[in-house]
Amino acid sequence: MLKGFKDFLFRGNIVDLAVAVVVGTAFTALVAAFTSAFINPILASLGGGDAQGLGFRIVDGNENTFVDIGGFINAVITFIITAGVVYFVFVLPSKRLLERLQRGEEPEPEGPTEDILLLREIRDALAEGPQSRP
């Protein structure tokens, strides 16, 4: 049981996973900073004179009933940017690399080649001994 765990640790999967988590966390922070610095002010300006931005209150005068449409749009934009960068920076290049590697492999022949058949005939003739030779 411990050997299997050791193989799992040293196979590289855990290192790849750790790198992916660190890169994902850093990238999420970068996209969140971008949307809060650039997208949020644009969405807040569309909301009019209200300081809370794009949205509306269900009950006037009650701050807790504010429906924040700008925050939702911000989350959607953050998701789209994150998904796009992950796809174009990580997924697409890895797919192309795998395709190139697979193109370099030749398919295995379906049956024995002529060389193999000839070698089998020679082997069989040698196995029969000198009595069968003309």
C-alpha cells in the first residue's frame, strides 16, 4: 500500500497538480484585479447616480435588498476571461503537441511482413533437419 502511494507521489502527477493550483490561483487574482480596476467602474457608471452601481433595490431605502446586476456581469466577464486564457494558453497548445506526437508514430502492420514469413520458412526448414533437403 505504501509503495503505491510512493509511486503516486513521485510519478509527477502531484507536482503537476500543485503547479496548476498555484498558476490558477495567481491567474484568478490577476483577472479579479483587472475586472475590479477596469470593468467595475464602467458598470458602476452605467448605473447612474447610485453609488452602488448597476442594479436596483427591491425595497426603497433598504440597503440589503439591492440586486447587484453589475456584480453578476463582473463575475461572468471574469469567468469568460479566465476560461479563454486557460483554453488558449494551456488546452489548445497541449492538444496540438499531442497531435504532433501522434503523427510521428507509425501504425503497426496488421499481419506479418514478407521478411517475417521468409524467416519463418527458414526456421521451419532448419527445424526439420537435413533429411527434408533435396
